[in-house]
Amino acid sequence: MGESIINGVYVSGNSLLNAKKRDNITEWKSADAINKYAQQSKGSVYVMAVPASDGIYTEKLPEYLRGYTQKMQIDSFYSSIDTGIKKIDAYNTLKMLSDNYIYYRNDTKWTSYGAFCVYRTAIQKLGFLPVTYDKYKIEHAGVDFRGNLYNKTLYTDTKADMIDAYICINGKNITEITAYDENLNEKKADLYNKEYLQTNNPYKFYLGSEDVLKIKTDAANDKKLLVIKDEYANCFIPFLTQHYSEIAVISGKCRLSDYSGIINPDEYAQTFFLFGADNLTDKNCIAS
């Protein structure tokens, strides 16, 4: 076609972008699952669909790939969510800040800074004031990250990315993180896992490879949050720890009922569904 496309990835200046056309979806199985959960929930339910990098930088793509945008896709998804569920807008925040380093150059996901920018508005929807940027110490944990778009192309002319850890200065402390496997066996876990930086999936630096976690902090407010998520949430969750005494985290691929012995949704006043918008098109992204 005469375009700079390698294995479904568009090479755009100093970055790589997904070049796959999006489908106009009218029936959202993921929205149905969230609606069903909310109908049974005793607490408040929130949902946020995070655009991929090409969803924000649409103008960089060839014109024939711009027909059905991710903004349209997210709007369609939100229109399928029941009115009692609180929808959090990530798209417009990220679009306004698109001149900043809010997405990786070699991956579809947002950077920690992109996640922080959305956190500032999302946390207010959840009922808290955000911790300001100057209260964080930023550690460059990894400076040679090449993500899922690089893996499709092996294209090395784009600059490698940085993986950052945001450490809140004099903030709330993590007192315990417990991971659970499918047999409900426990082990200690961490927010940040440097051992993954030297593997073929450095993004697992955030939360490791665990599907189910309980995070406890020294926040003396008895606020508890349940997060049902995909990998887009992994660099976002550390910001939430400054506001809750307990956060339960479960992958959307897991059945919540399988973990009823350790996670009772009725104990959490708030449930937050946080997913990449493209992953929500998978009808199995949220297990029933």
C-alpha cells in the first residue's frame, strides 16, 4: 500500500502505532457483565475505558485507518453502561495532554505519567483529592523498555522507553501485599518488581504476574476498593494506594466467585472496572 506498516504496526516518526481498523460494535458483552455486577452490588460502581496510543494519536495514521475511531468505540461502550454506574473519562484528559510523554513509543499502553494525569481527575470522581505531582519522587526503574508494538515489528529506530515508579514522599505506606493463586494459596507480593526488568516482559515490573492481590496500607480511613482490571490498571493502582486502607485487585479474566473465600464484594463500598478500551471488545475480558 506504500505505507510504513510492519505486521499491522504503523511506523510514525519516532513512535509505533497500532494500524488495525476497529470494528463498530453495537453489542458489548463486557458492558453486560459490568451492568450485571452493578445490579447485584451494594456499593458504588465505576468504569473507565483507557484508549490505546493510536486512539489518541489518530491524526498520525493514514487516512484510511481513521474511519471508526477509538473515541467512537469508547462512546459506544459507555452508552451500553447502565446510568447508575459512574463513567470516568480518560480519553479527553489524555487527548489534551497528547504533547507529553503519556504513551510509550513502542507499546500501546500509557506511561506512568499518563496514568498519573488521569488519576488526578479519576480520584476526585472516587471522592478524594489527588496527591499533587510535587509530592512524588520518580524513579527511572527501566530505561530500555520495548513493548508489544516492538515485539510485532522488531523495529529499533524508535527510541526505547522508560519504566517509572512513582514514590509518594511522606505518603501512606504499604503494610502488606498478598497474592493468591487459583487454589487460594498465599504469597507475599510487591507493587514494583525489578526482577521483571530483565525479562521479555518488563511491564510486569508493575504488580508482577499476579492475577489476584490484596493491598493493605496504613491509611486510617477504613476505605476499601475493589479493582477489576486488565494490564492498563497495573501502573495506575500505585496512585490509588494513597487513599484506601485496602485495595483488592482481580484480573477480569478471573471469576470473582472462584475467590469468594478471600474477596467478598459486599465488603467494598466501591468497585472500579479499569480496562484498556481495545480489551473491552473481547467478550471474555470480564469473567461472569
